[in-house]
Amino acid sequence: MQGDHPNNARKNDQNPKQIGPRSNRYEPHQIEAKWQRRWEEARVFEVSSHPSRPKFYLLEMFPYPSGRIHMGHVRNYSIGDVMARFRRMQGFNVLHPMGWDAFGLPAENAAIDQKVHPAVWTFQNIDFMRNQLKKLGYSYDWSREFATCTPEYYKWNQWVFLKMYERGLAFRKKSFVNWCPSCQTVLANEQVEAGLCWRCNAEVTQKELEQWFLKITAYAEELLKGCEELAGGWPERVLTMQSNWIGKSHGAEVDFPLAELHGCIRIYTTRQDTLYGATFMVLAPEHPMAKELCRGTLQEAKVMEFIERQSRVEKFVREAESTEKEGVFTGQWAINPLTRERIPIWVANFVLMEYGTGAIMAVPAHDQRDLDFARKYSLPVRVVIQPQEGTLDQENMTVAYTQEGTLVQSGPFDGMPSSKAREAIGQYLEEQGIGRRTVNYRLRDWGISRQRYWGTPIPMIYCQRCGTVPVPYEQLPVILPLDLDLLEGGRSPLPASEEFLKVACPECGRQARRETDTMDTFVDSSWYFGRYTCPHYTQGPLDPQEVGYWMPVDQYIGGIEHAILHLLYSRFWTMFMRDLGLYREGEPYRRLLTQGMVCKESHYCPEHEYLFPEEVEERDGMPHCLKCGSPVRVGRVEKMSKSKKNVVDPDRIVSRYGADTVRLFCLSDSPPEKDLEWSDQNVEGCYRFLNRFWNLVCDRLEVTKDVEPYRGELPPEGPARSLLQATHAAIKKVTEEIEERYHLNTAISAIRTLVNQIQELEPQGLDSRSRSVLRLAMETALVLLYPFVPHICEELWERLGQPDSLVDHPWPKWDEAMLLREEVQVVVQVNGKVRAQLTLPAGASQQRVLEAAMADPRVQKHTGGRSPRKVVHVPDRLLNLVL
RNA sequence: GCGAGAGUGGCGGAACUGGCAGACGCGCUGGACUUAGGAUCCAGUGGGGCAACCCGUGGGGGUUCAACUCCCCCCUCUCGCACCA
């Protein structure tokens, strides 16, 4: 990486005499600036809807304006740009927009650290990053750019929120949340690291707060069903993750009457077939009945102490599997509705209030958690399912039997297979009115309230008289005031701003108070793709005409880290917007490509932890820490990150080699969905290839000048024929790799193969037909390479004398007839081992191939003159002689 | 524990429905041109063997004329979920 050779003059230049503005040397910065300017001036990437033209909506996940583009962005957007330019050449009307996910915490952190307003910081970053993206030459329609932190956009977040509120899908509820007492705010789960606030390291507690929720669970079934329909277009693992997250289970709710008190406790189980084995019950500590039940019993003090203690344990600690199961008896009993036995009611830490009903029936013989708990507190164990083989010993068993079997000790259901018993007992419960079969989801409603400043204000008003009142539509947007500064510790200034807070109640006109929480930023990214189709529309969030033409997104590209959150939220949001009549379909993304991470080797010193490469010195062939001299561990390839000190700044690479080199590297070393390992040497290799390609074309400008690309018949055997065939083979391979498999790395290697073959044809002394074939091969290589490295290709295309830009050049088609070979290589195997290779006319019969094979001395040597017992012939490929 | 994916030269990775394993590139070796080469070009490059040949896709079995590819068992790694009743 040191030295300046990429900028060296090419001293052995074939044609050093040419001077003036048009140098014969590959000068990436000059040509990149030139073509970026031309594209921009001609507005070639600005598109509009054309109902008669086929559309293709290509979208990459928009960036958070963090300050600088990183290599992950470059990879993501380079993949997208190939697809966009490729589809455009295929004749599609391609929408390829870019914008900014501009609300969020980092802006507030910057405000605290740098004393700059979040809005100022955000827009400065946007300006800087937009410039970076432009220098990379992506084919965006910049006329559609927007940032989500503008009122023109977030107005419609508020509008949709009110629509949800009208339909009961936005509601306020008390719930436990992660709370940082020092920052005075709710934290998302991702912002809690090992129980500490990621920013101030204060211990995060659980706090019960009134929060706004969106009822994503109302769409649980459709979200799940969609996972099946998206199969094929989406990576399977993303769909699996979403299905697991939704977590549908079939079971039953059963009411257990209290023995001494009125009322009953409702539980949820998936194993109603084990109901006869329920020997105790357990409530979550937060269960509303937990405190009630123990009141007045001898257990009261103990239970209250336990509940109090559990409330102080952070959720993630309590939910960890390693946490010891712990509980107390409430002093109350319930009746098992099937056995009519009295069973004790406990409160324990391993039961979660959020799942099911927050209460369980414990069947220790057939559930490991229940068994662990039963053994610890000496509670009874009763086997009600016996396996096919062997007999369970309920007195001594330590491993619960959770599989299928035959019912025992289960009254009228004895002898029934457990799967059948689930149905039968479920039905019986319904007949008796003590329970019902039901479906349960793991998915929880989406809490969107944030005690933050830099976000969309939630459009609600609290009136002492009228209660919670929505802001009337005509008063939208509720503007986030920009003349406020964050309070100490990053606290939101909204609750302290009289001007913002005080508002007339829309119903009674008396003074009321605005909601001061803002929305989770995932709201912003839940529908931005729709807004790109009509970024300036003012009559609603979406222009039906534009949306009708462009949506859904045909190809979405982004990181796997959004597999659940963003991709689930936006599916939900789209389904809701569809129900409002804003979309025709509920699924926003037809095809999804999740690209891998960009990784690089890290350097780790046992003393000083992660080191920058320049903090490492080579000594005795071993890397050592410059600070302390300790040997440094290298060779571990990890995701590029500041903390690992292994990031490569795209700007540095662009300024050294140009955008085309960075793009080519990011696309050629790995298939898009896999991780990409950064390699300085391979970047160098890409730069060398572009130089070689440049020189190759420039050196052949003379011989191909005024020559038409070849369009005739397949010439006879010879270099021209080979090159023509190679050209068509490359078109076929590259087209299929991009279109069907997204394997851009193998597409690139196919182009490199073609370039190598062009180079093999000595350009001097060619006949006119060969020059024509050469011209075709060169043009084809340029066109195929164009989506990957557009600048160099446009420049060479122009130098070839082409009047048009490659932007709208039709993607080439291959001719199968050109791929036909007169002669083929047939492999001859003897007993499955390759022994000879024969050159034979294509389509030779088995008889013909066999004769040729038997005449081959190497084959004869291995057959020893014997005739084969069996002959396997794969036409034009292989002949296997089995002796 | 459950779920998903992966394991191929010195390295990144090819081989799409079983049919010449290692495409393409990086690195390396030798050579040419050079005052010079970290530029460019040419040749070579899975391992072993002088050779004929033999051995090679995490390990072990199997199916098949033929297995990186299909089946069974095992090992390792990565990711996701994880006390979900």
C-alpha cells in the first residue's frame, strides 16, 4: 500500500508520442470525473413512470448519515449498481433511488460531544456522504432524494400513526422497558450491553412506563403466511428467522379454578395431552394475581420479597438459561380441572409474563424446566406419557420425557397416542367449558415510544378533560422544533419546552399537553421505498399512480443484520398501508439479497488489545507490538469495525486507484451473499486488470478503426472462430450469472477470460474478417464490463468512436449457434479413471467414439486388449469403459 | 439445546440438474525487457514420483460405470434463536 506506483507514468507506453488532453494512459480520476459530470448534466438516471414500459425497482437499504461512507456501503451499493445498470440495458425502466435514514441516536450523541445541533450535524453528514456516493459513480436518480428527518416526510409517519390509532392498531399501554436512569430514557434492547447503558455505562433497570405500541400482532398470521410465499425470492434463512420470531404455536388455554378463593387462573399450554400430569402451577412474578393470592397467607412476606427481588433483576439476566430456577409457594392452591386434585400455586422466575398468559401448569415428568423446579422444591412428579420403549420412573427420573408416547394415569384417555390426545383433550376442554384450543404467537407488539428528541413527534395530545386526543389531520405535521438544544445528559428538551408542550385541546379547546415522546426510527424506514416513487407528493404519503406503477420493489439489497427488525416492520407497515388502500399488495420486496460483511485481518496484542496495522512491526518474521514488543496475533479475519481497528476508508482507495477499482474489487472476490475479505493485494490486482484492459483496447484502436463488429456466419476453425465463440460464451455466462444467480464474482471472471482471449489474438496482420471479430469481442467486453466499472468503459467506448453512451446500450444477446463446436474433446475413462482425451467431431455416435477409444494406445494399455463389460457414453463429453 | 449455513491448493474462490476437481484472481518460481523493477510481457504453479503412475474436495461408511455434488454416521467452524410452557 505504500509507494505511488499506480500514478506512475507508463514508461513503456506503446504510443508515447501522443500528447495533449487525451492521454493514452489510464487516468481514473480524470475519466471518472468526466463521466460523472456527463451523466449528471444529461440527467440520464432520472426516470419517470411509463405505464407501457416494463419497470424494475431496484433498491439498496438507505444509509444512516453517520458521517462517512464505509466499505460495507460501497459493497452494498456496488452490487445494486450492477443490477440497476444491467436491468436498464435489458430495456427496463429502472428506478434506483437513494436517500437518508436521518433520525436517530448518533446525531444526539454528536450534539452532546461536539455541541452541534443534531439537525446541523445530520445535514452536514448528508452533504458529505452524498458527495462520496457521487464519486463512486452510482446510477441514482438523485432527483428523488430525501431525508426522513424533514417534516415533508415525517408528516406521513404521523398520518399513518393516526390511521392506526383510528383502527385500534396504535394504543397506549403500561409495560416494562429498559430504562437508563442516568440518560433518563428508554433504551432499545440493542442499546443495552451486558446490562449497562451503551453510552454512559450506567446500570440499566426495568421500568414500567406508559408507551405507545403498534399492533403488529394483528398481522402475525399474514406475516407468517407471507414467509411461505416469499420463498424463492428471499434467502431461506431470513424467512426462517422471521418465522421463528413470529413463533406460532398451537395449544390450549385452560382455566384452573382456585381451591380456596373465587376465580381461576388461565394458563397456556401446547401440551394439553399432559394435563393429567400437572402437579403444580407457576405464575410469573409480574402476574397480577401473584400478590393477590398470597395476601393474608403465611407466605405473604416471602412472596412479596421474592417479587420485589425479581423486579430488580434485569430482564436479560433473568431470561438467561444459566440463571437458576427459583420460586416461592404462594400459600394458595388450585384444582387440576381434569384430576380434580389440589395442586399448589408457585411464583417463579422462569415464567415470563410476556408469553402466553404469564402462568403455566407444571408437568414435571414431561418438561425439563418443570422437572428441575420440582426436584429442587420436592414437588410431586407424575408420568402421564409412556414412551414406545421402556417405562419412565416418576420417582427417580431426572430427564423429562418430552416426546410422543401413550397416555397413562389419564383417566378416560389412557392408551391414547399423545398426538391424538392433544386433539381429544382439547375438544373435551371445550365441551366442558374449561378451556379452548388456541393459537399463540411469540411476536410482541411494537413499542415505538422513545424519550428522545431527534425523531418524529408522536401526534397525540393529553387533555385533563377529554383524555388522549389525536392531533387532527389538518394540523399535521407536528413539527419537531429545531430551535431547542439537548439538555444535560442528552435528555430531550421537548418536555421542558413550553412552546411545544402547551397546546389547545382539539376537542374542548382548553389547554392541554402534547405527547413529548418521539417515534422509533424504524418507523421511518418502514415505508421510505414507497415514498421514493413520489417524493414530492403532497396529497398523501403515496401517489396511487406512481405506487401502482413502481411498487413493489423488484430487488432489495442490504445487510443480514436487518433480517428481522426492519424487514418485519416494513412488511407490517406495508400490509397496513395496503389495508388503507395505498398499495395493491402487502409485500414490499419481491426479491431480497442479503449481502455479506466486509472483513479484514485484525491485529491483536495481549497487552494493548486491537492495534492499527501501523502499530505492528515485523521482527524475525513475526509481527510484534510497537508499543510493548509483545508478539501480535494476526490472521483472524473479522468484520471491519472501528473497535477492531481494521477499517479501510473507501475515500483513500478511491483517491489512490479510482472508483472503478474499488467497485471491481468489492464485486469480484466473493459472491454477494458471502463475506468479503479485504485484500490490499487483490485491490492492486483489480487496478492492474483495468490498466491492462485499458492498454489492450487502446493498443487495438488502430486496427479496429472503421471496422464493423462481426455479424456473419461462424468462420472456419482458427483464431477468429475461437474468439467469436469465446465472445458468445462470455455473453451467455455473464448474463446468466447476473440475472439468475447474482454471482457477480463469476460473471467478472468470465469477462476476464474473454479479455485474456482477446489478448491472445495478435492484432497485427489480421485479415478483415478477423479484425471485425476482434472489434466485436472488444465491444462486447466493454458492454459486459460496463455495469461493474462504468467509467472506464464509457471512456473506452467513446474512444472506439461510438457516438452513444453505454447507459442505454442494449445488453448483448448470445447466439447458441455460435457456441456449437465442430470438434469436441471426449474424455475416455477406463474403470472410471481418465486415461485419454480424444478430439472428435461433435455428435459422434457411441460406436464411433468407442472405435476411436479402442484405437488409442493409452486406452489399450489399460484395457489390456480385453473388451469392456459395459460402456457408458455421455455424448460429446465422456466414454467410460468398464472391464 | 433448537434452527440455518459452511468446511475444496500457500490464499480468495470456481465446478449451476452426479460426468476431465482447482475456472478466474492473489501469491510464489523461472525467464524476457531494463540503470533499476514494486511496471509490463512470457512460461510454470494441488501433493508425491526420474518416469509409468499414484494420492487428493473435514473424517468414516454407502449408492453408482462415475461422487465436491446423492444417502447414513461423526468432527470442526460461522450465524441466528434460546427458560416461549
